[in-house]
Amino acid sequence: MGSAAQSHTIDVRDLRVLVTAGAGGIGRAIAEAFISGGAHVHITDISETAVHEAVANVAGLTGTPGDASDPHCADRVLAEVRGRFEGLDVLVNNVGVAGPTGGVETYADEDVGRTIAINLESHFYFLNRFVPLLRASSSDPSIIAMSSVAGRLGYGLRTPYAATKWAIVGLVKSLAVELGPHCVRANAILPGVVEGDRINRVIADRARAQGLSFEAMRDSFVQRVSLRRMVSAQDVANLALFLASSLARNITGQAISVDGNVEYL
């Protein structure tokens, strides 16, 4: 049996990792988890203040401020990563926004366009720049794309968001076919109801749209989960570590939920 079959630990030591939107929330949890595991991690985030705070407080972390939906940001990050790491083993395309809430006839064109630009176009910008580095890696290279439980279930009143998250699932399945012969894996993580400020904003927006209290709407979110609880950013980070490790060397083209089994949205 080969060494990969004999190893039963999640080992990400010395992997070179890029996490978009890595200065807060799920991205920050993923970046810190990789750092704790001995990886070399670079982040990008639209908030310059958040990037500087993360870099100052997480030993070994480096970062580049910028809007991932701007292709020039991807160019700057590429230059930084090449200069620091001389390559890349793991690309975590994590950037995303909630988008507008309401009936499809109520959306402003610019809100729909911005949601698609951030949640989907940004993935293509970073894939375009970093896939050549992944193809050159000899460390079981992989792409991890952040989708959502809204990428496997219909999500009324949040259609721009849901459309992009379904698109990401199709994207990784197609990347798995395209890049598999080059030994590059591609998988999507589908978080459910993740506790924190972002879901609180989503709950508040949806409560207003439906004329309910925040508390009633929050309870309705939890009642849709089989385990009757939200998940944490750390739960999502744990899966990212596994997918980037050699334990997952034959897992590609998959959309894996971390959601306590959300039954409906």
C-alpha cells in the first residue's frame, strides 16, 4: 500500500494556499485553520483594514487588499503569490455576497449585476490566473469553491444569490473534468446556516421582506435544519482542510454540504 493509503491524519503542512475574502467570516476561519496546520497562506479581501488586522494578528499570514470582482485585483494577487510562494497548491475561491432580498421583479439591475460579478465572475478571474500554478504543483493541488445550501435547494426571494451558487456547483464539476488529467481537483463546499453577523443580516432582510420579527425568522431558519442548529465557520474550515489534504486525493467534482441537513429554504 502507498503512503497516502497509510496516512490517516489531515496533513496540510507546507501547502501554499490562497483564500479570497479571507479576512473575515468563513474565509478567516479557513485561513487560520490552514496556518494552524502548517500551511503558507495568503488572503485577499475588499477591506484593507480587515486585511491589515488579519495579517497583524495571525502569525505567518500575508494578504493583499482588493475587490476580487475586479480582474486587476487578481493580477495584483498573482504577483504577490508568485513573489512569496513561487507557486500555489490550493485555491479557495471563497468571496461572495448575499445580494438583494425580495421578489424577482423588485431587483435593481445594478444589484443583480454586482451579485453575479462578486459571486461568480470573481471565480473565473482567479481561476484564469492561478490554474497554471496549480497545474505545476506536485502536492495534490486543488480548487475549493464556496457555494451554499442555496446551490442545491431553491431559494425564493434570493434568486440572484441562489443562481450564482448553483452556477458554482456546475463550475467545479466542469473543472474536475477539464483539470483532472492534470491531477488538479475541484470541489465545492455548500455551507448551510452559518452563525455570525452575515446570517443575522440575511435574517433581518428576509424578516423585513416577509413582515416578521427577527426572532421569528431566525427560529424558522433553525427549524429547517434536521439537527436544529446552525453550523460554525470552523465546521466549514474543517472540510476545507480535509479536501486540500492527501486524504481527499481522489475526491473531485463534488458538492459537499456542511449544513446539519437543511431540509428546505
